[in-house]
Amino acid sequence: MNTILITIIALNLIVSFKGFGDLSFFRKYEFHIGSIRSGEQIRMFSSAFLHADLGHLFFNMFTLYMFAPVVINHLESFSFLTVYLGSLIFGSLLTLYFHKDDYSYRAIGASGAVTGVLYSAILLQPDMSLYLFFVPIPIPAYLFGIGYLLYSIYGMKAKNDNIGHTAHFGGAIGGFLITILKQPQMLTENTFMVILLAIPIVILFVMAKTGKL
């Protein structure tokens, strides 16, 4: 396994387990709008290494473990780290933008960074297929990516669960943009797929601009 990937997973495990057993540590480093707006910007980074429970931690690390190799193989290790950290920051920034007036808003988890890696992998290898537990047939990766972001838009609008849909979406935007910056030839060599995967991103900002979110 790649050294950078091992390090990222290890950091998530160490920080998350520390948070499981130390509530004051958890509260100090979680994403909290009120605290961030009062100057504690470190939370925008540190919160991505905290998780709610073992299930939350396992799902994120398993997804990362499955899709990181695709990004590493296409872009190499340092660029993979750029995608991961860039997606993390994009996820936090978009969450801050959409929830800036909700001072009690809290969030944790690596989902934004992991979703960025997932979206990067789909962009780099759109012909791969995914097998989901509840669907007995393979699903083209690009269809899953588009569907996942459309569901995230629905979740952001409905606000009827505790999932950080905004961070997921911000992470996907980060993964999308950074991957294209790393491989700009995609714009001419795989134009249709780039446009297809950009559709949910455009929809999000149109809805935000028109006040429908």
C-alpha cells in the first residue's frame, strides 16, 4: 500500500479514536460554525479526521482504500495528497459558505476529502464499474458519481438528516477541479465525460444563485 495513503488512514484512526474517548478533544476540534467564525479556523481541517463512531470511520476509510489507488496510479502520490487535502478544504469552505449564519452547525468526518478522491477516480477512470451492496448488477462509475451528487443536492435542500451533504459536494468539486488541473488534456480528450460530471456542480450553483437551496 502507498505510504501517503497509509499515513492518511493512520491519522484518521489515531485522531478518531482519541475523539471517541475524549469529549473535550472532540468538541475542541470538530467543525463548528460559531467557533470558526470567532477565529478557530483549524477546525476546518481538524474536523476531517474526527468521526462519529466506528461505522462512520470504517465506511470512509474503506471507500478511500478502494478508490485512492486509481488516483495514485494515474496522478502519482503527491498529486493524490493534493486531491485529498484540496477536497478536504473545498468541502469545509463550501460548508462554511452555505451554513455561515447557522452558528450552531456542527460536522465531522473525512467524507469531503474521500468524496473528492472518489470523484477524481471516476473522472480518471470513468469506464470502471461499482458494485453496491443493495444493487446486484455493476453500475458505471460516472452514473454513480452524478447520482450521488444529485442526491447530495436533495439532502442539502431537504435538511432532514444528519449527513454532511455540503461537505460531500464541496469535496467532489475539489476533486473534479484539481484532477483537471493535473490533467488538462481531459478537456479535449474526454470532453463529454468532463461535461457530464460537471452537470450536478452547475445545478448546485444555479439553485444557490436562484435561492432554491
